[in-house]
Amino acid sequence: MRTVRAMARGGAELLVTGGVLVLLFAVYLVVWSDVRTAAAQSDLQADFDEQTEAVSAQAEPGEPVKVEPFVPGEGIAEMTIPRLGKDWQWIVVEGVDVEDIAKGPGHFPGTAAPGELGNFAVAGHRATNGEPFAHLDEVVPGDHIVVRTAAGWYVYTVTLTQIVPPTRIDVVDPVPGQPNGVVSQALITLVTCNPRWGSSERLIVTGILTESRSAAQGPPVEEAPI
């Protein structure tokens, strides 16, 4: 009897120890992924600022700024969402593979570039890897999403937020939900998992381009959201 009790007690202790180790490992992964993303964003921001200054300096007065083709894994734009706080700023990278969005929000290859007609579609983590879209559910219609490239600034106004199944890949189509639709607007679509610590659904935020400003004009004036 004592042997059985000892074995049971030993098994229970192993389960508890194993559970604690699993929990600690999970915390480590979350924290470490945030650290790595922050480091990647710092490097991307420095590269983006340097490239933007170089491109702007080479542009002839009055001439449009030439933006180079996107390279997978590299920064292509700077994004801010006033609703998410004055410090919310991320460099968007090209690509949505695991290694791409581990650095920050990723642009779906093949979708429109910032400011272009079509759908500038971006995916991002809501948990781990810096969780850029952790509070994307707080964004509401009327809010602004500001995207900066070497060419200038593009202000999108949010028109729709929705929860959809993971199978709704048509949300990143040039005309969301209309595979054969005629492209006549410049849109932005942000995609992330829902709920925050799950992936059974997708949270989608869609906006329409309402203002474009060249690099020479300077950034738009943004007021704090109501």
C-alpha cells in the first residue's frame, strides 16, 4: 500500500513539475519572441529612415519619387494607427511567411502597394512577436491608418471591422468579397487572428484611401481619436 501511495505521490509531483516547466517554457517563448521582434523592428526602422532620406534626396523637385520593388523580409512602409496610441508605430515588411511576420506586420505579396488602386493587405500577430495587432479590435469606423513610404504619406479611413472564418481569403482581393469586381478604389485591409490568444477566426479591418501627401508636402496632421 505504501508503495502504491509513494508511486502516486511521485507521479503527481512529476506532473506538477512538468506543468510548471511547460508554463515557464511558454512564457520564455512569448517573451523571447517579443525581444527578437523589437530588435528586428529597430533595425528595420533605421534602414527605412536611411532609405527614405536617400530616395527623397535624389528626387528632382516636382517629380514623383521612385520606389524600388519590394524585397521579401525587408521593410516597405511605416504604419501608425492613432487609435492605438501615439507610440504605436510599426515597419511593415514584405511577405507573410512565418519568418516575415516574426519581424512585424507583413504585406501580402501580390496585393496593392500603399496608395495604389486595389487592396493594400497586411497581416500581423495579435499575440507573441511584439503583438502589433493585439488591440486591433479597438479600431472603429472613422479611425485613420497612416502609411508612410519614401514617396509620401497615405491616410486610410476605416470603413468596416468584421470577424470572419479563416477560409475567407477573399478579404484580401483587390475588391474584397468580389473576385470579379472592378478595381476603382485604393483600400487597406488588416488581418489578424481572433480571439487574441486563439486562431479559430480572423479579425478584419478595412479602410479606404482618403488623403495622399507627397514627401515634399510633409506628414498629415493627426488629431487624437475621440
